[in-house]
Amino acid sequence: MRDQVFSKPQANIVDFAFNEEVVNVFPDMIRRSVPGYELVIPMGGLIAARHMGSDGVAYDLGCSLGASSLALLTYCPSPDIGIVAVDNSQAMIDEAQKHIKDPRIKFRLDDLLATDVTGAKVVMLNFVLQFLDPQHRGELLRRIAKSMDPTGLLILSEKVQDHDPDTQAFFDGTHLAWKQANGYSQLEVSQKRQALENVMQVETPQAHHERLKQCGFNDIIQWFHCMNWVSFAASPTRVLATHE
């Protein structure tokens, strides 16, 4: 379905939530709103699949409709791997389970901050930290680094901001033009921005890199950057450059 959530004037803009209305249009919303999304998800799945090998367990935290999980499975046909796809939105989980029947994926309604990822070979965390309270972001990453397989891989994708105001202004202006080229009106862009104002807090790529280091990830590669979006591959041990 086409995203028209913010197409009509709203007297009171409430905080953005992943409710049933958003879930119904989510694939269209994210593809028309996030530059590079259609590269980040399949490429992230490829990177994750190479690291998984032929067995083990991956976690897709903040899985939404399971796109990252499906991308991993596309490049990892082994029947001996498993994915635990976790989200705290019942609407997201319900919709994902309607369309994804692969027995290797188990969907779970849970709080990401309480999800046990012990022994995970891969953890995917795509466009999730930006919706968490900043004081909980380090807590989550420290627990992942400590609990996952020491040679495990984290895929972390986020919206970011640049430390230079002029560069950020260029990114913001280009992003606005891109969304309008994708059919969003000025009203839709403005109302969605207001809805996200209190629930999405973005940081610089440097802040994410430094937090990953502080939380126990010693091998970090920023493999993607397009406008206000980045993606990292990170591991507690130095395995990324030597991975075959």
C-alpha cells in the first residue's frame, strides 16, 4: 500500500509510532524515505550470510517486517541456520508472520533491551538505535558484544547527522528534494518530521564508532554512507579483514 499517513492536515501531530496504520504502508514508507535502503538491506544480508557460514543463530533486533532476515536467508541457503527476529511492535510481528513462512525464522515479541543474544554469530540492528533513549544505546551494545560469539558480527545501520552545519544543510536539502521526487508533498514531509521530533534522536557517525569501541567492538568498518545514513560491520575480535 502507498504511504499516505501524513497526507492530510492534522490538527495535533502525535509522536510517531509503529502502529497498524504505519505497518500497512511500511515497505513503501521506508523505501521512499531512506536513501540507500534498497542497497543497505540486501548488502547487509550478504555480509551477514558470509559471516554465518552454514550453521549458527542470527538475531534481527527491531526486525519490523523481517526484511533483514529475508536478505540474510537469500544469501545463506543452508537449512542449519536459524534467525530470531525480534520486535516490540505487535502489529509488526503479526504482519511479518502473515507473509514469512520460512521455518528458519522465529518471530518474537520482546523488548530489545531484554533480549538474550548469547552465542549469536550475527546480530542485525538496522535503523533501531535512533529510536532508543540515548542512555540505553550503550547498554544494549555492551550486552550484545559480551553475549554474542567472540567472533560474531554486528550489522548496525542508522540515520546520522554531520558535525559540520554546512554539510548537514546540504544533506537535509538533498534529502527533502529526494522525498519530493518520490511523491511526498511538503505537508507530508513537514508533518512526519514533527511526529519524529520526540522519538528519533540521531548522532554523528563518529559518535556511533566511538560507542562501538567503548562497548567492546574492536573491529569496526563503516561500509556504507549515503547522505544521512550509514552502516557499520563490527566484531568483538579482529576478524572482518581476514574473513573468507
